[in-house]
Amino acid sequence: MNWQITLQPNAQKKTSRTLVIFLFFSIYFAFYAMFGSRGFYQMLRLEEQMRITEMQLTAIQEKNHSLSQKIALMRPDSIDIDMLDEQARRVLNYVHEDDIVIHYKH
């Protein structure tokens, strides 16, 4: 016995139409999976933005820690003589005669 399936012309058109619709939706969803607002490239962009923001956060935390240490040295109950001297010279533009001054442009 030789079994062979042949479709009627209308059935072939229906199958072709179904295939075209399936391909259209497949391409549509694949495109938006890559380039859509929640797609693959958007995810990569957000990960890069998150990495940059984390680096900025680390820099700000380091600066905050440094400033906290300087503030702790200027508290009335624990004044550091060197810190007081440094701040007074900076604010008052005071230079001791034995100091070496190096001028630089900003």
C-alpha cells in the first residue's frame, strides 16, 4: 500500500495562510524580544547604567567616609592640633616663615 496525502486547493491556501500568520507573529515577537522596551538590548543598557551608578555610589561613600573622619577630628571633645593648624592656615592664608609655598593654577 502506498499512502500519500494530498491536500485540496482550499486546504493548501489555508495552510499557506496559517504559515504566513505564524511567521509574522514569530518575527514580531522575536523583534520585540530583542529591541522592545523590555527586550534584550534594553536589559544590557540598564545593566551598564546600574554598573556606572554603583561606581558613583562607591565614590560618594568613600568621600563621605573621608569627610566623616575630618568632622570627627574637629569635634570639641577631640580636637586634633594638626587638623586645627591646617584649617586655620587654610582659612586665614597664614604661612609660617619656615614653610615652603608652591603656587599652582587651578
